[in-house]
Amino acid sequence: MVRRAETGARQGQSPILAAAMARNGDTLTLDDVVQAGRTGDEFANSVIIDAGARIGAVVADLVNIMNPDRIIVGGRLSSIGASILAAIRQQVYGRASLVATGQLAIEFSELGGEASLWGAALVAQKAAYSATD
């Protein structure tokens, strides 16, 4: 996402991202892209939606194989907002089989950006306790 946003900013597709690059020493962060999207920057929003569509296409394949009841989107993706979740959902519900998506919920983690941290802590805790068995 950031690379595509940087390329677009250099090509004049987003004055907001170009200004952020100028402030950041010719680079962008994910936060810059998200902030530009929140201010209504069309190019930044297209980058976010495209990323969601790409993620959703991969998730759709996994849904067809694994048939889960729920997909939880967490970590940095949850900080992006509803537009990326909508793009993921659109791809999953459009590409995966109706049997696999009939009861499927796709939602943000309640842990938000800290989901990865909590997951890592649980893995470490499990490893520590299983090592003593």
C-alpha cells in the first residue's frame, strides 16, 4: 500500500500524499495513507480499497478451503477503517462459495491494533506452560 501510495504521490495523483512525503523525507507511512483517506483523498482511498480487494481475494480462497464461521481482521489493518473491511467483504462474499459464506462473519478484532501483541503473548504463555509439563 505504501509503495503504491508513494508512486502515486510522485506522479501527482495525490497532493495530500505528496505533501506528506515532503515532510517525511520522500517516504510515506501507512498512517499517512490512512490519514489522507480519512480526509477524503480519492487516490489514498483507491489504494486502501485495492489493498482490501487483494486481501479479500486471498481470503476467499481460504474460506472455500477451510469453511470458517468467522474471519477476524486485526493488527494494523484494523486501524485503516471501514473501507478496507468493506473491500475484503466484497471480495470474499463475491468469490467464495455460497455454502462457505452463508453464515460467515467478517469483522474487526475487538483488540484492534493490539491483536498481534495479544496473540504473541498467548503463544509465549502456552509455550512456557507446555515446556514445564
